Amino acid sequence: MKRSKVAANSVTVIGKRKSREDWIAGARKMLVKSGVDAVKIDRLASELHATRGSFYWHFTDRDDLLNALLHDWEVNNYVAIATIRASWAGTRPDLTELIELWVEEGTASPAFGMAIRTWARGDAKVEEVMHRVDNEWINLLQLLFSPDLYDASERLVRARIVYFHQVGYHALAMREPQDERLRLIPYYYKVLTGHEAGDNLRDALKAFEHDKRPVKASKATSTRRKKS
């Protein structure tokens, strides 16, 4: 853990001492609500009821915090990608895993992703990270489309369409009840994949409808996936 000269003597925190993760979570909330320009040390300290000394215990400066915030988003995406890729290694790739993740909004959050995209418009480094993550998702989605049926270019385009669909859904801030969203999912599935949904998706939708709350993709798929 880094400790700057500013905080070398003591760290005074109002209430419970704030961790590095607390500061990143606070910065994430502020980024989503008001944009990157609003992520300021003093403002965050006020929101967290902490001192500047607490901040400098964990970060060297504001840029260090912003780098950590961006890294947090990137790593969360890579973990989700790696989890799905590992699941698909032993089964036929199925869009169901992605749909479960999208419905439960488990990759950090759509709002966080949209905030990153807005930030990227004015920051080349953030834009580079964003495109790197986007490309990893698109590379993963190409696995949904068999090379026996589609050539490389068509697999790429189909994967992009699947990805653009989900990014666009949140970019447009779609407003619809959960029940309606679940009702339409099999239609999206058919349009995006080119074939009817199977038992995996039907079971996933029943789980959502029964619980009336998000279920974890890893838990849901571990009990429902069938070997190809």
C-alpha cells in the first residue's frame, strides 16, 4: 500500500477508516451520476466523510484514482469474459449465459459502462481501454457462430450485432417492465442467433420469473447447462 508524504504522520478519518475500495466505489458513483469532471478529491472526501489524508494514504493524486477506477471497470469485464469462456470450453456456446448476465446487470453495471463511454469521448487513454474491452467481448461472441456455417467475416459481423444490441439497449435507456423484457428475450435470441431458443434459455427465464429478482449467471448455468 502506498503512503504519500501528505499522510506520512497520521491519517484522520471521520468514523470508520476508508479503504482503497471505498474511494474507488465513491468515485464510481460520482462518475455515473455526474461525469468524470465531478470526480474531485475534496468532493469525494465530503461524500465519504473522510479527510484528504485518507485519500493520500491510498492514492498519490487524482489521476491515480482515475486510473484505478478505469482499471476496476476493465478487470470486471475481463473476469466476466473469462468466466463465460471457461463455461463454453466444455459445452456448446450459448447466448443464454450472456442474457442472464445482461438481465441481472452483473458486469459492474450498465450505468458504469455508459459513464466510461462518455468519459472516453474526451480521453484517448480511456477510449483505448474501452475499445480493448469491446474487442474482447466481440471476440468471445464470435464463438457463438460455428465456422462450419459462417465464414470469418460473417462471424465477426454477427458478433458485433449481438454486442451492439446490448450496448444500444442501455445507451437508449430503454424503459420497459421486467416482465416485458423477459417476454421479448426469446425473440431477441432468435434474431441474434438465427435459431430458436432451447431449454437453457427457457429454464433461465423461468428462474427469473419465479424469483422476481436477478439470479447469478454462474449459479444458474452450472445447474442447467447440458453437454453438447
